[in-house]
Amino acid sequence: MMSLTSQLRSGSISSLRRRFFSVSSSKVLPSAKEALDKVPSLKDVTVAVGGFGLGGNPDTLMNALSEEDRAGGLTVASLTGGIDGRGLGLLIEKNKMKRLISSYVGENQILEKKFFGGELEVELTPQGTLAQRMQAAGAGMPAFFTPTGAGTIYANGGIPIKYKSDGSGTPEVESEPRVVQEFDGREYVMERALKSDVALVKAWKADTRGNLVFRGTAQNANPDCGMSGKGVLAEAEE
């Protein structure tokens, strides 16, 4: 697999990519900023972010991304919405994010304020479905069927994604109905693969060739996010 990885080792970060970075003997870079500089565009792109809650988060990369002048209008896919003042929270606070695709967003007050104030789009997705959408992108599958959400508002459409900014509490953008098909007498919802332009992941170990080892809670979504990305930036403990 042609890929380039990024690694955090004593303050160093290397960059992993599939298509758009040049291949070198070592993929280690000295900083998160230099790793982000390898990404051709950080404007109006989709970013997959690994981790769950406060575990396995690529905070060094996300903090650097929040300071990146080129970043804006981001669509971010992450299992959770993060917390105030850290990682994803900084991206939201500094208005770098346009839409968040996530399954749990209950611990970020800034996210709540911006969502109900019409400043941020939030696309709620069942957790396993979100992980599988990223896996499907890496496997070259355009879509798949799952029973999760069948027969609910999730499948029927109408979940608020964005509210009007006038304080009326009126949805401006709502989810569309999903394709539903019956197999063996049971309804299944069709889900499209979720491809990201770049994935930010946290690993336990990495070598100079971009091979990564995950352990513990860092295995939550980090491998899935890596599969979804055209390019990947990874920070590692060792």
C-alpha cells in the first residue's frame, strides 16, 4: 500500500499518506505543523478524526489544525464531538468546522451553542454505522445495508442538521430519507461509504515507514479513520 504516515515521537510527527505526499526513506516529520503542510488543501475538505471520548485522540494534530490559517469549512467525521477547549472543541470554537458527522455530542457546550444557534451543522449517525461507513470507504465499497435505524426517523428523514440563526429554533436543513430495502422479511437501511480527504489518527507505535500499532481505546475508530482517508496523518506515543 502506498501510504505515508505521521508519527509523534518525543515531539516529532511524521506524515502518512496514500496519494498526495512524496515518498521518502523516512516519513517522520518534526512537527504537526509540517505534517499539515503536506496536505494540499485544508479548505472545504472532509477530515476523519480517530478516538472516542478522551481516549485515542490525535490532540497534537487537532490543536495544530485549529491554528492553521488554511483550514476552514471543514466537514469532520468523529465518533464523538469532543469537549470544550481541546481537540475537536478547538476546531469548533475557532470556526474551522462547517459540519460534524458524529454519534455522540453530549459533552461539548460550545458545540451545543453553535448548533442551536445555526452556526454549525451536526449530522447524527449511529456509532457502528459511522465506523462501518469509514471501513467501507477503505474497502472500496460504495455503500452497504444495515438494520440499524430502520423504521425510525433516522431512516425516514427529518432530523435537524442545521437550525436557522434567528433564534426561532426552526430547522433550516434536515436529513433526507434513506433508501430502505427488505431482505428476508427484515428492513435494512442503505448507508453510503464515508470517504475523507485526510484522516488524523493516534497510534501507540509507528516506524519510519508509516506502519502503525494501536492498543487500548486508541483502537476505537482510529484504524477505521485511517482506512477512509486519501491521506493520513498519525501521531504516535513511540
